[in-house]
Amino acid sequence: MHSRLKRWLYLLHRWLGIVMCAFFVMWFASGVVMMYVGYPRLTAAERLQHLPSLDPAAPLLGPAQALAAAGIPSMPQDLRLSAASAGRPVYLATLADGSRIGAPVAIDAATGTMLRAIDAAHALASAAAYAGGGVQAHYAGLVHEDAHTHSRALDPHRPLHRVQLDDEAGTLLYISSRTGEVVRDAPRTERTWNYAGAWIHWLYPFRGNLFDRHWAAIVDGLSIAGIAVALTGTVVGLLRWRFARPYRSGSRSPYRAGMMRWHHLAGLAFALTTLTWIFSGLMSMNPWGVFGSGRGGPAVAAVYGHTGAMPAGAASVQMLLARGGDIRELRWVHRLGRELVLAYGPAGRPALLDARTARAVGLDPGELRHAAAGLVAAPLARIQVLDRYDLHYYDRAPHTMTGGGNKPLPVWRIEFDDPAATWVHLDPYTGSVLNSTDRSRRASRWLFAMLHSWDWLPLLEHRPLWDAVLILFSLGGLALSLTGLVIGWRRLRLSRRSFRA
């Protein structure tokens, strides 16, 4: 290699590495924290477990009556009944507002009055119902966004009431100012480790302030700089390594001892995993929209059918709750053109009830298969029944970035013969479209989730093997970046002294 090119390569790695090694240290250390403690969230399972049971004897309005009393003429995007607001039953409706996320409203199930002003007393009552008896709750103020609530899914509920519980976990609750329901819980452990984990790893210090609009560009820019450091370091490390014959010292590295030697050896040993993690971190941001197919989602109306006004002859809430069991929430849905109700308990799959008769029903597999063929305007290639998780449909721990969702089994994978090679995952029990993916999204799965979190079933299903592998490579990357940080600091001190002289 030309000597001048070599020198520029060394200089680029040296001075860019002085800056980036500090970020590398932070990313490797916080990544290990995130393996066990994630960003605060309220999972669906946690929400159901903390909801009070619905009383079959309570004098509650039916959904059609409640919507009419609240001045809502048509069926909302989503309609649920639960004792989620101040401990009393409310209809939680998501109204279409032309945006990606609908506008949530709460309707008192006893009077049909729409809740409009959720004050501190209301928030405290919601927190007390969530916590159960014997736990004191203290109002902690109203906040638009803080270190634990950067998720865009919370935007329709902002500003958020904060309530501190005196429970053993030291839980901080965030309550919607639109509906009065608990939308996030953050125990003390999650809050504390969040600063050493997800908050710093995702560069959230740049969120919720004047840098917010530039956050994605900052992450992308630092990731690209990190890739440049790792690539140049790999080339420099290989150029300095004697493959044919060793140096006079007998070593194949020119550095006999000290930080330079350890940095050289760690760089050669962990360059590939370091580069892989930085690159996959960049891919998580979908830079320049590389994974955007430009196609919309599946036409769910093919399976769901008509979603107009609630039928006048719908079964009463009392009839639905009389089906028995500890019912925490009712959700009205349309499947195959029929009005159905999903009755959720504190855990497990919901009961599927007819919205008119309150009787338990099941979906006809043949009819469901026929309807599912219309989810995408393309020929149906095949329907595969998944009885276990695979590389593209799998579940992760609730605290992880991709965990805590609804991933039931068995599930249907409906594959279409369209240019994007679209797949749709559908729950044959409830008829719910769970997600859709195409060729570009599957590429994102490989380049992000697989390379960054190592979401590979042979590892995930044989823990602590997954833990050992990721911690080993994280410690290697940490050694590489820490030695680089020390070398960089010494170089800066030397340059400063030379400048003074």
C-alpha cells in the first residue's frame, strides 16, 4: 500500500477513534445492561393483570348506547370496556383522526359521558386501582415527555400524569391525560438501570430537547463514523501484523507491551463483531428508508369485514360478563363480517363470544382461509401453519426491544406471490392479523435483529449460551474501546504539551 495512503489511514483511525472510542465504551457497557433490563414499558400482560375485574351486576350501558350518548356515530377503530380509568368501567375508543395513531377517548360506561378533563385526583384514583389495596399513591406532577416516556406510541396520551407508588418496587406510573388509564409503569429498578442501559444506548439524551428533531441524524452520523473507525482499525491492524515472519522481539505485533499491544490484539480478535454491531445499529434506524417497500399494509377488511355502526341487537354487557370467569376487559371486533367480543382474563387467551348472543363461538377455518386470500391483491402462494417459533416469527423476553407483544401459537403464515413476497401472520383462533412482512422487512430482520441482538433460535432456546456468547464479545469490544480510549487520551495530552512547547 502506498506510504501516503497508509499515513492518511493511520491518521483517520487515530483521530476519529479518539472521539468514537468513548461512544464504543458506552454502547458496549449499556448493551450488556439491556440484555437484562429494558426501557420501561407497560406490556399487555401487565396491563391485564393490574386491571380490576368487571362486575356482571353493575348497571352499565351497552356499547351502542354509550357511543350514542357520547356523540360518536360510527364504530371506532378500536373499542374496549375495562375498569381502567379511576377504577371505574369506561369504554376506551380509538377514533380515526387522519393520523397514523388514532385519538383515544374514554366514555363512562354507566352514564355515557365522555371524559374530558383528567385531573390529578382522577390520576391518583387510576393509580390506586392499578396498585390494588394497601398501597399509597403520591401525585408527582404533569409531564409532556421525560427520560422514561420517549416512545412515540404515547403521543396521543400526552401530557402524562405521574404518580409515585409506595410499593416494594418503587413504581412510577404514567397516566393518560386523555383517558385516565395507566399507559406506562416504571419500577425503580427499570428507572435506575435505564440510564445505564437503553436511555444512553439509544442516545436519548438528544430526545425531548432542542436536539430532538436531529436525533435520527445524530445516531446515523455517529454510527457511520463508528463504522469508519472499525474498518480503518481493521485494515491498520492487519497491516501491522506480521503473518510471514515475526518482529525481532519474536512477536507478530510491533507493540511489545502496554495499551498499544492490547489494543492491537483486541482489535484483531473482536474487529468483526464490533463492526457487525455498529453496522446493525445503523440498520435499526432504517437509514435513508432502505427497508421501505413503499407498499401499504394488508387489506384487513378482507378478514374483518364491515366495521360500521354497532348493531342495535347486541348482547348486553351483563350477558357477556355472565359467561363466567374473571373478565378484565371486553373488546368488540369484526371477523368475517360478524360482530364478536374478545373477553380477556388476567392471563391466557381471550374467550371468543358472539356480540349478539354472548355465546362462545369459533371461526370456521375454511371460511377464514378463503377470506385470508384477499389480504393482498396478489395470488395466494400458500398458507403455512406454524406450531412453533422460527427465524421470522418468534417471541422475545418482555423487557427487550421486540418483546412483550402478542405472539400466540399456532399461527398461520399466509404467503403471497407478489413482487414484494409479502407474508401475513394471522391468529386462526381470533382471526386477528398480527403483522405483515415483505422482502425488505425480512432483510431488516437479518441486518438488524439477527446481527445486533443475535435473535437466532438455537442461541435463544439454549440460554445461558446466548448470554455467554454476547457477554464474551461485549467484553472483547469493551477491551478494544477502553484501550483505544486510554491511548487517545495519552495522545491528546502529548499533543497538548507539544503545542504549549
